[in-house]
Amino acid sequence: MLVPLTRQKFEQVVPLIATGLQYKYYWGKFSNFLQRLLISVVAVVAILLVTFVFKLEFASIVFVLGVVSAFFWLWYPVFQASMRNLQCRRYKYGGFFRGQVLDWWITDQLMGKTETVNNKGELVIVENREKQINLEVGDDTGFSIQFVAPLRSAHKVITRGQIAEMVVMSNRADLSSIEEFSDIYFPNRDLWVSDYPYLRRDFFNDIGRRLREDQQQKPRRRRRRVED
């Protein structure tokens, strides 16, 4: 089932400003925080040195630049997530898709390599690998997508035939060509499968609940009574 979303609904479910989950995604590990903090410190020191050496008198501008630089470590994840959201919102049309899991499988993805030296002084290359879950989701019209996300322990409840929901994006009004799609939600398990959390999950769940209620409330055709 594919239901077109109004532009208003599409922009509600795909936010412009980063949500808490999106901010957490780009916050990253402690090493990422240290990198941003180092950039903040270097930027503030550079601004102070330039101001002192050239004796700049633009106090208000220098103050604003100083504040922005000092809090770079804090606001930069918001900027990263918002830019990623903007890439989705550039599509003209969105739709709510409900299908089922056609197939799933696990792969081992090479994420990178690190060179180190062992106790004997020999160069050793360590491969950084990550297990990923691959999902094929489709419906009875023949439409299907393949989705890849990092494997989590919660994914063990996923089985073939389970209902799966997502938002799809297109530049065609009839959604005949899907350009992008969001993370996947399994309503029967209240489970999200994703790498990056694209959606406002409260709005998305509200849309899915209303569509399910609409389907259940559709009037059934009454049988004609045969009179003797």
C-alpha cells in the first residue's frame, strides 16, 4: 500500500531541524566530541590572536564569532543532521508505504582498515568489520526496496511476512519513481530498523495509526436479504 502525503504532512514527518535522536546520531563517540572541542579551542584562540595583532575594533562581530566558535562542539551535530534532513526535503513528494518483509539476510561489511605494530615490531593491518542486516521489503504490486542497516540484537524478532512501514520520496506526483526512503518501522513489534533516524517518529506513528483505523472502519458490503 502506498498513500501520498500532503506537503505539510511530509514536512512534519521529515523535520528540518534535528530531532533528539538525530542529534545523538551525529554527536558520535567520545573521540568525535574531542575533535569538535579541539576545533572550538583552536578557533577561539585564532580569533583572539587576530583581534590582538590587528587591533580590530569590531567588538560585536568578534564577540559573535567567538561565541559561535566556542560552542562549535555543541551546535555542529545539529547542523549536520539538519543538512541531511534538507536533502530529503528537497524531494517534491512523499508517500507512506506499507508492505511486508520479503526476505532478509546478514552480511559482514568492511568499514575500514587500521595499521598498527605488534610486540615484535611487525606491521599489522586490522580490519574494522560490522555486521549488517539486509531487508527486502515489498508489496503485492511488485514494488520492492532493499534496505541495509547495522545489525542490532533487537533485529532477531524480524521474520519474513512481517508488516513494514516507511516513508518514500520522489520527484513525481504519482510516486512512480522512488528516489529515497526512510528508516523502517515494524508496528507489530514497535521496532525501528535504521542507520540514521530520518523521521519524526511521533508524527509517523500517528499517520500509520490513522491509516490502520481507516482500513478497519471501511464499511463492509451488506449481503442482500433474500425474501421468500
